[in-house]
Amino acid sequence: MTAELRELDQSDWKQWYETLIVAFGGVAEAPEEKALWDALTEFDRALGIWDGDVCVGTAGGFSFRLSVPGGALVDATGVTMVSVAATHRRRGLLTSMMRRQLDDVRRRGEALAVLTASEPAIYGRFGYGIASTSLRADIDTTRVRLSVPEGTDDVRLRYADPAAASADCEAVYARLVPTRPGMLARQPGWERLPLLDPEKERDGASPLQCVLAERDGETVGYALFSVKPDWDFQGPKGEVRVKQLDALDPAAYAALWRFLFDIDLTSRLTFRNRPVDDPLLHLVSDVRRCDLGFRDSLYVRLVDVGAALEARAYRAPVDVVLDVRDSFCPWNEGRWRLHGDPRSASCKRVDDAASADLSLSVRELGAAYLGGTSLAGLAAAGRVRELRPGALAEADLAFGSAVAPWLPHGF
């Protein structure tokens, strides 16, 4: 087979996207969902592999700004829409796209690449580490109550049309992005994603609903949700499905959750993506009846080790020499001295003769980068080696984050 890897031309998008859909099972998306991804596709960052006139591989990239510990927003490539046709597996096509893509990320001067994985086993060999986890819940609201903070009753709630309220919701979201690692600053066009609500995917639930939380005429929070009515012989047992909820202070946050818990004719509340340290866990009366679960979320890959480690802040002073392994991006191989604190950081290459304090691969650096994965935990699994006594504890404390990293939505 003679396969050609090339940048996507806009005229080829339809076939390219159909190749992706077939690779993910072949079920057609709703027209509004397809139109959104068409509008968001960055053609100069999209790759296709062609066998003659047939597209057999796809990979895309989005231009993102990712929040990191310390509140900085760092340019990152969001790797997306990756597929290889089942007829062309085990021929190195995925590796060739990953190679081309990471070379392009480096050329653009972006220090990070990030993705969400359809299959977790795939991307570790390309240097991506699991950097954040998401929380899901299925709560019996007939048996779980909320204890809310002072000031909750002062928050005014009102229904709003989701599209009409989008600007207010996005303003709240934007203020929160620097406060939690792993969040994406939404670029123009991405404000449409939270509003995406294809009827075919509702599974009997209502259209998307929106409630705004206000104080003194200012929007201080919002919830996007739907309600799936249900009844049995004993009466109503509807389900509230929370899609997104953000608030600027504890009272507004609690007021929104209390509203969702108390919606008439419902007895369940579910969500699929919240931070693992969500404050809701401290408001509920019985965490066992929340049926909690966890799932890997954002994968991070350091494309430029020095620039990436300099871009974030550190929770405590740290001065370590890292011996980094990176066979897929060999420009990262070698020893780097990281000197940082809560205000600033520097990370420079040092001579390989310099004594190293920790030895690890770029995959472990990616996992620990946002502060949600412990270097000590990785060391306990044999993935990080301590070469200087005390260096692991120093680095583990410094890399940590006061709040868990979280990716609010996929891409």
C-alpha cells in the first residue's frame, strides 16, 4: 500500500469525517452536531491519510489555552478526531499521524498536547499521561439531603432560555478557568458546545433547560440540565440530568444544587462529569447513596519539557534535576533542572554529567503536570525513581495542586 499523509483540504472534509464516524461505529451524528464540528475544525491542523482516493486515517488538532497550577493559561494542542480504518490497521498509520502532529505542535511553539482517549491503552506509548479524572454520580434525592451554607437563601434563581443566557453563562465560566487546572478557555465558537442538544440523544428527556443564579442583578452561577419524566405504580420517579453547573461562590453553588435536588416529580439526579473534589460531596447527607464513580479524563503530553515546566507555578519551593526519558520526542531526552515556587519557575537543560535527583519518562511528567497525580504514587508503582534521598517528597509536594484538575467538556 502507498499511503499519503497530508493536511486536510476543506473540500475533503465530508469524506474525512465519514471515515471518522465509521471508525467509531458508523452511527450517524445529528445534523446540528456534525455542523458544529465542521465549523470548529481547524483545517491547517487536521491530517488525513489517503489510500488512492480513499481516506483511511484521520487526526485533528484544536488551538486551546489550558489552565495550569498557578492560574496561567498555556497554549496547547487539543488532539482530536483520531481514527484508522479497520481495513488499514497495524500498518503504522497511527504512529505516522502522531509523529507528524507532535512535530507540528513543536513547530508552532506550543509546549503541550492534550487529548481524551477513546481507549486508554493507546496513547501512553506516545508520551501521554492521565492528568485528570472525572466524577460521576447517580443520586437518590429522596434519601439524600443537602446542608447549605449561610447566604444560600439570598440567591435569586430564574429560568432562562439557554441560548439567550449563553453570554452570561460563558462570563461565569471564564472567571473560573484560571482557578482550576485542566480547564479550557473557550475560544470563539466553542460557546456553542454546551448548548448542543440533539433530540436523538435525549433518550426521552426534555430539551436542555437553564437556570441562572443572581445576586444584586449580577449572574453568579448557572445550571444546564434536562429532566426525564418517569412514573410507576407508586408515582413519579423522574431523573434530573445535570450537564453543566458553575458558580462564583459557595452560596450560589449550593442554591443551584438545592434547586436541582428539589425539582418536582423527580427522585434521581445524575451527572457524568464533575471534579473529583467537587464541593457537592461536602453538602450531601449520605455520600454512599450518591453512587459515585470515576473515569480517566484529560491526558497531557509535554512537547517542550522546559517551556511546559516553566509555565506553571509550584505549591512549594522545589529545586531538582529531572532525568527525562522520551524516545518519541527525543529533543526532550536528558537532564533538566527545575527551580520553582508559587510565584515563578525556571527549567533549563543541564549537562548529562550532572547528578540527577529523579528519573522518569515524559509520560509520568504529563500525568503529574496538572497536580492531580502524585509523583510519590507513580514512584510506588515503579514509574518514577528517586536518585537523591528526599527529592521525591520535595517534588511531590511542589507539583501538587490545591484543587483537583478537571476538564469540563470533551473535544
